Amino acid sequence: MSIRIESMRNLGPATARMLGEVDILSEDDLRIVGAVEAYRRLKFRFGRHVTVVALYAMEAAIRGCDWRKLDSDIKDHLLRQACHDMH
């Protein structure tokens, strides 16, 4: 059985509610979709209420680390992927 989103590191009830609205309900769902696609869905649905920190938090949750510990190269790569084709 997959872990609930709000039980994952870096992600709490508010993020879990937003992810639920874009059909990401569990750790397995987030791993399958990936942080970049999940971020794109959140940006589409919630607009400016979703910051880049959400992208980093979801990636770090998948990796099992604190989002502030993500290497700057990883953060840059994630942001480039997330913004590609969004404009």
C-alpha cells in the first residue's frame, strides 16, 4: 500500500489537498507522474499560488531528503524542465 502524500517528507496537508485535485493521491502516484509533471499540473490548476518551492519539495519527497538539501544543479534542471513548453 502506498504512503499518503501528507506523510511524505516536505509535503503537508495543503499540498496533499492540491495534489489530490490533480489526481495525485499517493506516493506511488507522485513517483509515477514525477515532480515536474506534478508541478505543471499544480501551476495549471492553481496558478501563482504554487511556487517553485513546491517543485523542489516534491522532488525531494521522492528522493527522501529535505528540499533545502537539493543541489543547485538539480534545482536548475528541475526548473528548466518545468518551464519548458509552459509558455
